[in-house]
Amino acid sequence: MVALVLVAVALVSALTAMRFAIHGQEVEVPAIVGLTPSDAERALAPLGLQIDAERQYYSPQIPEGRIMTQLPLPGTKVRRGWQVRVAQSMGPQRVAIPDVTNQSERAAEWNIRRRGLEVASRAEMQLPGTSGDLVLAQSPPPNASQVAAPRTSLLVTETADPPSYVMPSFVGQPLGSASHTLQDAGFKLGNITMAPPPANANSTSPTTAESAPVPAPSVPATPPQPTPASIIVVQTPPGGQKVLAGAVVNFEVR
């Protein structure tokens, strides 16, 4: 029993000490809205807190250069070393929002930045009949008033990818019909070559020297040429491969 009592007392003492240690490091966040960043930093430093100015906004109520919002809010208890995030006022809006629609993205960004504004984000979309890198829309709109932040978002056209297809197999089909099918679909006919003859095409059965006829003088034969009736034996790209519109297709025929 004595041992159990001692263990319980030690456990309670440890928990109490831990609680005091934890709460001893906690401080209350002061109100710094309306102060300049340097004044706010001097108010936070004795409490072991740091300031993090992460945003700037227009405000007709808060003078330019002063803090307009803070997080955590005043009165919140935090541990020493905590960062207090603040937004700084830029005063009333004095810059007109430029109209950058129908401009290239580069020209639009230049027109925005030279007025002291920022490009907040950009989105892309494909629009048939338009070239790429063209500003379609913006937010806030041109000449908008009571804008909260000095940032403009852009919607920019993107160059459309050429359509893609799955190449059909023309092996075993006549060259003439395959060529018409390809050209009607917008593809280009490339090189047409004759496939080499099979390995046993020129082999003959063995004969005796007595029965072998004397070969007559031969005239060089004209190499065969592809005709519309030639049968396709190899195609490049092969059937089943993904190809873009206007791709070149090569055939080997017999």
C-alpha cells in the first residue's frame, strides 16, 4: 500500500509539473491591427512571438502600410515561438485595372506588372478558331473598383492538340484501295517498296549433270514495280498504333 501511494503521488507530481511547464510557455497574443509591421514586431518580441506578413490588400479604412488583419486573433493563447500571420494594408485602391483581353499572355503580364499589380493565377482552355497564348478573360474586370487585392487572374487560350487516331491494319489488302482510304482520311502515303521474295522462291530441285540443260544467255530482268493490285505485306506505322492526323504511312508490297 505504501508503495502504491508513493507511485500515485509521484505520478500526480509529474503531471502537475508538466502542466505548469506547458502553461508556463504559453503567452496571450496581443492586438496588433492598426500598427506598422515594425511596431507590431516590437510588441511581439518580448512575448517570444514572431510576425509573418504574407499578404497585402486594399483597404479604405486602414492607412497604407499598417496591419489590417492578424491570425491568431487577439487574446488567443499560444506557445512562445509562434508565428502571427498578418495582412498589410495598401490603403485605398488608386490603380486602375487594365484591360488585357485579346492580348498575348506576355503583353498582358507586362501591362499588369508595370502598374504595380500581380498575376494571381492563370487558367488555360482550348477554343476552336483561336490561336494559342491569347487572353480570353480576366478577373477582376477592366476598370473595376473596390478591388480587395492587387492581383489579376487570367484565362488564356491553349493551342489545340492535333487529333489522334488508331492506325488500322492494311496488311493483306490491295495497295490501291488502301491508298484511297488513307488519303481520304487525311493521311499521307509515304514510300512504297517491293518486299524481298521468299527464301525458297529461287530454289530448284537438284538435277544430274547429264540431264541439266545448258542455260541460254539471260537478259537482265526489269525489277518488279508496285501496282494498285499489289498486296500489302508490311506497313509502318503498324496497325493498332496511335498516330496523329496527317501522319505518313509506308508500305511493303508483293
